[in-house]
Amino acid sequence: TITVTPIVTTTSSLSTATAHVSIQLYDFRPSPLEITRGITVVWTKQDISPHSFASVTGAPEAFKSGSIAPGSTYQFTFTKPGIYRYQVETTPKWGGQITVS
């Protein structure tokens, strides 16, 4: 059993704060994740095959990871509040959600 706890590192500047999401077994953890505007989320791919994911239509800001190889990361800084749903592009049933306040 793998337990992943959200890690939010804050400093005096929001632009340097980060939260981490693990991608393993087609699962994004933690999800849902709640952050404040200006935090950068770093997704780390821990599976053995590459995947890509993207925000779904209607998100306050669009993002798209491109193909992430095992052991690699993708990051995005959330500057607009709202609910961001995202999904694996080839398998839309797998995804996550981030709420930005």
C-alpha cells in the first residue's frame, strides 16, 4: 500500500510554493487537491510507461503535460481560482481535480 500525502511548501512568495502529485497505476494522488492561487503543482510520473494528461474543457486555465516519461515531472503554476479537472488523454476515465482559491 502506498500512502501519498500532499506536500505544500510555502515561503514568503506564493510563486515559489509547490504541491506535489504522484502519478502511479493510472492514479493521481492526492486528488482532489486544494491549493491557493500562485502555487505550482509538480506531477511526478512513477509508472513504467509514459502518459500525457490535460485539463478538461471549462477549466479557468488550460494546461497539457505532453508525454511524461517514467521518473519525469510536469509542472504548472495556477494563477486563476476555480476548479480544474484533468484527465489522461488516451484514457479519460483516469484523472484528477485541483481546486484553486
